[in-house]
Amino acid sequence: MSSTQPRPVYVIGAGPGGLAVAAALRARGVRAVVVEKSDGVGASWRGHYARLHLHTTRRLSALPGLAIPRRFGRWVSRDDVVRYLEKYAEFHELELVTGVEVTRIERAPAVAGAGDDAGDGGGAAAGEGPGWLLHASGGRVLAGRAVVVATGFNHTPRLPDWPGRDTYTGALAHAAAYRDPKPYEGRDVLVVGAGNTGAEIAVDLAEGGAARVRLAVRTAPHIVRRSTAGWPAQRTGILVRRLPVRLVDRLGALTEKVSVPDLTAYGLPRPESGLYSRVRQGAIPVQDVGLIAAVRAGTVEPVAAVEAFDGAEVVLADGSRITPDAVVAATGYRRGLEGLIGHLDVLDERGRPLAHGRRTPAQAPGLYFTGFTNPISGMFREMALDAEKIAKALARRLGVRAEARRAAAHLPDTGLRPVDPPA
């Protein structure tokens, strides 16, 4: 038993961000326990629609310490992402506790000796402070030295409260519930939202036998080719993300004119605002995985945004009314952090953490966040980079010495029973 680590660091969420941080912490001799409310790793990926592939390349999407297998191909499928995450947890021998939901995080009360050096085996490590208490399902209260919140960017489905929504007589579902086009064969379907999810589901429906597919668009998206002459859009995103916004906007406009046909005649005009300006506002470009061809072929029809429902009808922003059999709302997600940490004053007006990555809020030292941005350079890549930065910052904060790495496999019990690593 290591005398230098009386309490673990708790990582909330066993998605790619949480697993990456746990592995990076373990490599630095910091004990990390991943707490996951579902019954396995990668729960959100297991629930995505079957067609989904990473829009970022295999090589640029690996998490720290383990490459994604070459056999998974350049654009990794949903199922292979899940396989990779399972293997990742096993390979790094991560402490993983499933079926336990953390519902509230709060500062632990100060105790005598907090801030003392941990070398004598008593108190908290230098700079550690009193730590954190995690209130979890089953009446559990867990004491941690620090907490990393990695519950995911797409946590809680957001369904707009459209006027008359409850009167709609067709089938209405959020995109989070969409799996494949089979239930929609032969039906007239309206997809609401022209982000990556909405665009891909619309194409999936058109190719999967829906009788008619319309795509409701409030703000025309920027569309980019996933790859041009073998050069992935992600690499361009990595190269330009530090450049001035206006310069990237101009470069983006030139690239779109050359690589993406003008779809104005089909109801999908070029955006008025610049590509990177939109990214800074939170709108990632749509990577084309068939939308351009589908729009030009007429199998996906862009229409105006949804304004209201009226019985069997959907009222659009241009005043027209349509009567689809079903509506799939690709209207985004909320972070869902208010109940967990809303009382700590660490969220902005949109419910996103004020600090991210290696930075920790001034009013909540020892509380870290990963996976709550949607960068143009690729979310997996940025979570991998964040994991290393968080681990380095936490190891320094907790005063973990180099010799602790050799003792990382012999650490005290959390009071929870970890599950066996997945095969």
C-alpha cells in the first residue's frame, strides 16, 4: 500500500476523454478511479446511430499510449470505436467502476493537516487542499484528492419546445434515439438540424428506403470535404486553428468555392458568415459523407426551419406547411452539468465549464474538465492532448514523486468494487 496516495483522483465518465485522463494519470503514478453510470465504457458511442464513423482519421484520433488498430481503416466505425475503448481500458489496466452515477460534487470540509507534505504518509499532499466529496447512487459518498469531469459534450438531448409540439400526430424523436433507417422505410421523414448529425441521418434515411427526406435548415452550414486528394480536413483544421479568424474565414471561402458546388438552387445557399467565425461560435462545419450528392439528386430536400407544429402539420419559417410521417430532431445536446456542479459557480451562461483541460477554476481548485469543447482539429485528438496536460498538472499539484510510478499498481481501496476489465 502506497503511503503517498491516501485518496484517489476520481474521473467521472468512461468515454474517450475519461479513459485517456485515467491512463495518463496512471502513467504518472497518480491513482485514478473511473466512475461510470452505465455498465461499460463508451456508453455514448454504443448509443450512436449505426452508420456513424469518426470524421477524424485513425492516426489522429488515438488516445495516449495505444494506437488504433490499422485494420479499423482510416475512418473508424462506431463499433470499432467501442472495441478500441474496451481494449484501451484493458491495456492500461484502468480501475473502472460501472453502474455508479455521481450526482453531486462538493468541496470536502477542511481538515487538520491539509496541505502538509505527503511524504510522511499523513494528511494531504502539498498543494492538494481538503479535496472533494462525490455523492453517488446507492447513498455512496466518495472522497477524492481531485476530480476530473468527463461526462461528455453530447450528454443530454435538447428538444426545442416548439409551439404545438404536443399536438403533433406523427412520430417525433430526438436524433439520440435514431439507430438506422429501417423503422422509416417507405415513410415521409423530416430531419431538423443541418449539423453533422442531421446531415448524416438525412443521407442514411434517403439511402435506407425512406419515401421522402427533407432537411430543415435554420442557418446554412459550411460544408467541407472529409478528404481532398488524400488530405483530410482535420489536418487543415489543425494547421489553421491558431491563425487569425479573418484569415481562416477567407481561406475557407476560397476552399469551399473550389471543392464544394454551389447548392443555392437546391435550397442550401453558401453561408454568409465565415467558416472559422462560425466555429468560434460553436458551429463545426459539416463534413460531407453524401449530403452534397443527395441534395443534388433530390433525395434530400432542404427546407426552411421549423417554427411550430399543428396536428399532423409542421409549420416552417417561410410560412409553408408540410405533413411528414415522422420528425427526427437533430437539435443538439446540453452538457447537463447543472445538477452535478451548478452550485460551484464554474459554468458559463451556456452551461459549459469556465475552465478546461489543465486549467482549474480559481474557485474550485482540483476540479478539472475534459471533452467539453468541439474543436475543428478533432475532439479525440484534443482529448488526448488534454489528458496529458491534466495528468502533468495534477501530478505536480499533488506532489507525486517519480518513485510513485513504480508503486502505482499497489494502491489503497476506494470502497467500491471495480469491475473486471473488458475482454
